[in-house]
Amino acid sequence: MKETSALNGYEIRYNLLTEARVIIYDNWNAAKHEAQSMADFDKCPVKYPPPPTAEDITALAEALYAFVQKKS
């Protein structure tokens, strides 16, 4: 029989923070690639989106945590 252990609160928050970082950076990289593909290199330079901040990542992690806590 395989033993399973529940994650403690710190592990849950760490995992959500990590997942939020991955989501934020995936979206940012997609936006960068879109900006590159839409740019007219002869007329103007590429205008990249601003990089994500720690606050962006924390806000998404908090939203994910709120979703997980929802009991509906």
C-alpha cells in the first residue's frame, strides 16, 4: 500500500506561488513573441511588454489560493 501525505500550508502556498510564476512568465513570453511577430523592423523597434513583477506573481498566487479555498 502506498502511503500519501497531505501537504502542509507552507508547501501549498509554495506550490501556488511557483505555479503563478510559471503562468505569469508563460503569458509574458507569449506577449513578447507576439510583439516581435507584429513589429515592422524597418519602421520601428519592437515594443516589448514590461516584465512581470513580484507583485504580479503574488497577486495571481493569492487568486489561485482563494480559488482552492472555495467550497462550492
